[in-house]
Amino acid sequence: MSLELSPAVKYGLNFFHPAIMWILLALSLYAAYLGLQIQRTRNAQGEEKKQLIKGKYTIKHHQIGSVLLALMVAGSIGGMAVTYINNGKLFVGPHLLAGLGMTGLIALSASLSPFMQKGANWARATHILLNFSILGLFIWQAFSGVEIIIRILTKE
């Protein structure tokens, strides 16, 4: 059985992955903000700490991180699937390789949660390092993705 998509659907699918990734980039920046607030809370004392605790930054950071993990994995797979559907192959280049690297790094970063919950500072430092590396790659990915979208728009 062959499921052939209409040209309009195939063309429209090109924009699904970038839209999700730009949303994820914004969520990543918010998650970084929450992480910094967690650090501030951890280091605060007295009344300032009480006020920061009310922000429930740890819970929000964990929830946003879970959404990021799920959507980044799904978005990466989706981006590769759409590329394959539209072209019959994947284009192995910096955008794909960095995206795969980011997907692996976010899984590794999330896997450190149990250790951080037990107070392991090495896990916390590694988590922060991985996440800022992901954020840097993500910003680069956003702009290299725009170049790909421009190529798609000018090709049609």
C-alpha cells in the first residue's frame, strides 16, 4: 500500500518542524530563566528565600523541561520524517548533525534529574553545562533552519 501525499500537504509539512522548534527555543529560554531562579532560591537566605520559594520555580522548571524533552525528540524525528517524505533522503549536514546532538544532550541532561534531587552538585553542574550547550546549539539551529526555509520558499 502506498500513501501518497498531495503536493500542497507535502509543501505545508516543511513549516511544521520550524514552527515547533521556534516555540521550543522560546520555551528553552524560559526554562533557563527558571533554572536561574532555582539557583537564586538555593543561594538566598531569610525573607528573600521565602519569597523565591513561593515562585515554585523547581516545579515549573521540571515541567517545562519534560515538555522540552518530549517535543524536542518528537520535533527532531518529525523534521527528519518530513525531509525524507519530501526528498526521499536525509541531507546529512551541520543542521541535521547538530539537531541529533541536541536531542541526545537533552536526554542526557534530563537523566541527571534523580541525582540532582539527591543533592549531587556534579550532576547539577553537568546539567547546567549541557543545557547552555543545547541553548547555544539551538540558537545556531534556529538561524540555519531559517536558511533552509528560505531555500524551500525560493525553490517553489
